[in-house]
Amino acid sequence: FRTGFISAGDFAQGILALKQDSCDVIVDDVTFITEPFFQDGVVAQAVDYVTSQNVSYFSAAGNFGNKSYQNTFNPVPAPNGLIGTAHNFGGGDVFQSLTLAPGNYTIVLQWQDSIYSQGQVTSGTVNDFDIYLTADNGLTLFGFNRDNTGGDPIEVLPFTVGGSVPQNAGLLITRESGNTNALFKYIIFRGEGIIAEYNNGTSTLVGQANAAGAIAVGAVLYTNTPAYGVNPPTVASFSSTGGTPVNGVVRNKPELCAPNGVNTTVNMGGVNIDGDNFPNFFGTSCAAPHAAGVAALLIEARKKFYNQSLTPAQVKSVVQS
């Protein structure tokens, strides 16, 4: 066991340390919201390295469903009081409608550009994008408008929705400076928000789960499987969907799904769906270690009965089929 919660760089070092300690299978369920959406960050690079060294790497796809929007920036004049241009979601509309349930939110906006913190020190980002939460009438409620020029192409929008009923709001994306209509994406990483219009580019599978060497694992409730009379099995609505391009290439993600909602002896506050003496464990955090455990058994059996080793590609082929 190695923690992955200190920083992305420490997480990457942990992956290398586990490989050095002779691990054949590594599994994680960690999402760093600051890791690049459109490039391979330090964690993804570590995953690809250990995979090249014959380690099978499994990663939780994420529990963010399709709460995302992606498009190429389409500039139109920004609303009064704001500098630069705004993204045209459609028909000249710069306000995307959201329905926000009460609770805490974290929305992360990234765009395709040079990344200073990844060692791309020749420039960093040349575009300065900003993200704002607005009222129904377009009145700006809250926004983050750091000057990103020369730094990293990322803005983080945290906020809280009070009350007891869902609220209607809008999202506004602007570019204060820059000269390219870059590809951008935002993901609602925390909060039960619904993107009510202009759904486009809804993938939420990013980071090391989207690495070429990783086997990204989605979640299926164990009762929604053929063993319990549901065929074909149904993917959980919260399970992150794939489709985020990395360096312009869309990778076929997630590679597979595994069970969630199973019994555990550790009470993490989940609903006891089966009414027995054990709490239930939900999410792709549950699914990924199930798939990794199967892989470990396959590797062990192949060695025991055939005296042969399975490569990560062979492991993936077997578990997918």
C-alpha cells in the first residue's frame, strides 16, 4: 500500500516505488483535478512507464458521470463589464443553463495549451480563459479570473449552493487574452449539477485513468448483472464516460467495468442496499480493485499451471473478453 493523496508528483513517485518493490498489479482510485485533461501529466507518464515494465495498471474511471462540457472556443463579444470575448454556446448565447442542487461544488476548467508546471517552460499558456457563475438573467454571481498567461491552462471554480431546493444558474466562459480558439473542457468534479443545455463533449474520464497504459474501470451495481437477472448489465449513471482527447487522440476508455455496491466490513457511510449485517461500498473506487484482483489471480494461475507470464496487454485482452 502507498498513499496517493499528497500531490500528483508524489503519487507518480509512489507508482514507481510499487513497481520497484516487485508489484505485478497496481490499482488506484485517486483523481487530481489539476492533472492535465488534454495531455499526459506526471501520473499518466508514470503509469505508462510501469506498464512498459510489465506491470498491469488499473485505475478507477471516476464517479463524475457525464457532468462535463467540451468544445472549441467560439468567440463573440463578452458581456458588458468583462474584458475580451465570450464563448458562444449556440446561436449567440454565452450563458449555459445549469440546474444546481444544494451543496458544495468544484468545477474545473482547462484548455489545450502549453503547461508551465509540466516543464513546458518556453511559454506556458498563451490564452487566459476565465469561468463565471451567473444568475438566470446573466448577472455575474461569482467568477475566477486569474491571469494564467505564461502559467498553467486551468481555472478552478468552487462555490456553495444554499437552501433546500435546486437553483437555476448559468455558466459563462471568457477569454481575456490570447490568439487561438483552443479546445476547452470543464468538469463538475463535486456537486450534483445538471448541464441543462448545449450538451457537448461530456467525457469526464481524465488524468491517469486516460493514460494509454492504464486499464480504466467503470462501475456496475452487482445486482444489475446477468447473475441477478439483468442482461446485458447496466453501467452506473455516475460512472465516468470516456472520450477526452489526449494530444488530439481519443483513447477507447474505459476498457471495462466491474462490480460496485458490494459488502464490506468498513462502514464508509454508504446505503445498506441488501439489508444484511454489512455496509455496502459504491463507486469506481470499488470496481477498480475487483478488476485488479481478478488480474492478480489470472497472473498467478498462468504462472502456476503453465509456467508462463502474462503481459499487461494479455491481461487486458483476457479481462475484456
